[in-house]
Amino acid sequence: MGYIITCALLPIAVLIFYICFKDKNNPEPAGQLIKAFFYGVLSIFLSLCLSVPFESLGLYSMDSSTLPGCIRTAFFGAAIPEEAAKFVMLWLLLRRNKYFDEKMDGIVYAVCVSLGFAALENIMYLAENSEEFVSIGIVRALFAVPGHFCFGVLMGYYYSLAKFYPNNSISNRVLALVAPIIAHGVYDSILFVINLGTAFSCILIIVFLVFCHKMWKHGSKRIKSHLESDKETNTEDTL
């Protein structure tokens, strides 16, 4: 079990180190980052409070074998409940947080929440497939974990805009929830359709790889944007 946990958490640790390195000029307190991570772990249980009722209402089925069914499962079984749960936890974490004083902070905290979710999810996936945990762990380290990272970047990017630009607060708060839901839903939809084994699976694999690449590039630009904005603000404050 120790090897499984190590395999599951190693990519999480790498990405947490990466986002903290990006924020090295004005880092967040370690205690706050740990708190954000465990809020993310708890969010997986909160997400079940949505996904289970959604399935009971017939909004999706895990055994779907059709394109519309795959899309419904991607959104109602994963994207909506998971990102909504992360959003609630991020709100609880930051609503009165005195350390949330730069735009980049929103991304850092949202990524930590998202990776907390991904950590427990990863352990559960690998434990369920213990005989193949190495190969599955590698695949998830390359795609699923960076996917959650990118969803967190999107959420944090707009969450910070909502705080620091109050005139557009409502629209940015909506985007802080909707943008990661759409990205997550599209990500899972492509994967679920690929798993159907249709004649288009090979093409969809290419589409999936391109989507993941574009999502990472988009997230990197959002990180750079907030870092540059914070630098300009800090420079103005020192003048």
C-alpha cells in the first residue's frame, strides 16, 4: 500500500512545488497551503452530495454507451459536482483570509484545493487497480493530475479577478465556477467517448492530447498574467 500511496502522491507533490515556485517572490504561509490541500481532500466527499443525487435522478449513468450519455456522465457525474465542491471549499478558505492579498494567491490556493481532491482520487483509483497501479499511476500523473491542476488555475484566476476587480465581481465569480466545469466536462467527455471503442477513437486520442496541451498553455498564460499584474501593483505601491 505504501508504494501505491507514493505513486499516487508524487505527481501531486511535483505540481504543488511547481505552483509554489511560481509564487516564490511572495509565498503563502505553509500552514495555509496545507489547509487548502486538506480542504480539497474534504471536497471529494462534498462532491458525492451532488453526484449521487444526480445519478438517482437519472441525469447520468456510469454504464452509458452513447455519446449523449457520455457527455451527461462527464458533466453531471464528474465536472459539476467536483468543481462545485472545490469552489465551495475555496470560498470557505478565502472568504476572510488575510493572506489573500495578491491575484496570484487565488491561483495558488485553488490549485492546492484541486490537488487535494486529486490526491485522494488518485489513491482511490490506484488502490482499486493495485495489480496495475504503476501503469495507471503513470497515465494519471501525465493527464488526470495536471488536468486537476489546470482546472484549479482557471478557478483561481477568475476568483482573484472577482476579489480585486469588484465592478465585475459577479461575472468573475460565475466564471470561477463555470470555466473549470466546462474544461473538466470536455476533458472527461472526450475520455469517456474514447473508452467506448468507436471507429473515431484514434482521432479522439489526438483531440484529447491537443486539448490537454492547449489547457496547459492556457493555464500557464493565466499564471503569468496574474504574476505580472501583481508585480506592477507592488511596484506602484513602492513608488
